[in-house]
Amino acid sequence: MNRDEIRDEIRNLIAEIAEDMDVDESTITDEAHFIEDMGLDSMALLEVLATMEKKFGVTIPESEFPNITTINQCTDTVEKYVTPKS
């Protein structure tokens, strides 16, 4: 899975969660801050992280969580922990 595919999957996940929370879809951009710009709450962010781990088969250390505040940062983090398939 390449970077664009990872980012698209994360963007779709954020869009699904945002829809459930009545977040304006126009606020969902790669650089928008999840809490400040999109208005997601901490429970939604935990759902994003848990779903990312399951979907991509990665384990993200809790020490990374504070750094994951945008779609681009999510993508970078998943890329960092995904094991390349030979």
C-alpha cells in the first residue's frame, strides 16, 4: 500500500466519523487539525487510532498519539509502522 492509498483510507475514515458528529465535510483537509479545525473530540480520535491500527495491521505506540493531529500526520505515522510486503 503506497502513501496515497494510506492517506485516502485515513481520509475516508475521518469523513465517516465526522459525518456521525455532524462535522462540515469542507473542514476535512490533509492539514486540518482534528480538534481545532474539524471539531472532533478525544473519543473520536481514539476511534481513528484504533481503526488505523486494525486496518493497517500496525501497533502505534501511545507516545505517538499527541503528534497525530492531522490526516498527513496520520499517514506519516502509519507509513512509519507498516511493514513493507516483499
